[in-house]
Amino acid sequence: MDKPKILVRLTSQLREKGDKNAYSNALGILRKNGVIEPDSLGLTEKGKVRDKMSAEERAIERRAKNSNNDPEDYSYDPKTNQATLKYGRKVK
């Protein structure tokens, strides 16, 4: 079974930050968040949706979910993998 893309991406991000246990930490994070099944590398329904999303879509969804703003109010910076409010938009 191939590793889910979301697991590969998170492992890579953690490695870039110097995490020596990047794979097991990524697996733990994704399992804790209900993205990967607790006893396998299989994706949950939530995981299947998130795995199909691009990094940009996930970043924007994360930021919008934690605010009262619409996803359209955000722009994505691939260098930082962060979504920020577009210039001139007000926080609701």
C-alpha cells in the first residue's frame, strides 16, 4: 500500500524543521486529527477528502475554519504554507 500523499507531505515538512522522528510524528498527528485510521495507513473519510486537496486548499480551509472569514478572503504563500487575509480585507 502506498503512503497517503498527506502523510508524505507532512513528514517532509516536519523533516525540514529538523524533526528526527518526522514519520512517526506525522502519523501520530494525522491519526489524532482523524485523517488516518488508528491501526493502519488507511485514510478515514475525512482523510480521503483532505488527501485530495492541495496544500493551498488545506491551508486556506484551516485558516478560514478558525476565523469568521470566507475562504475567498485569503491568499496562499507556498513558501510558508500559510494563508493570510488579502490586503484590504477586514477580520470579521
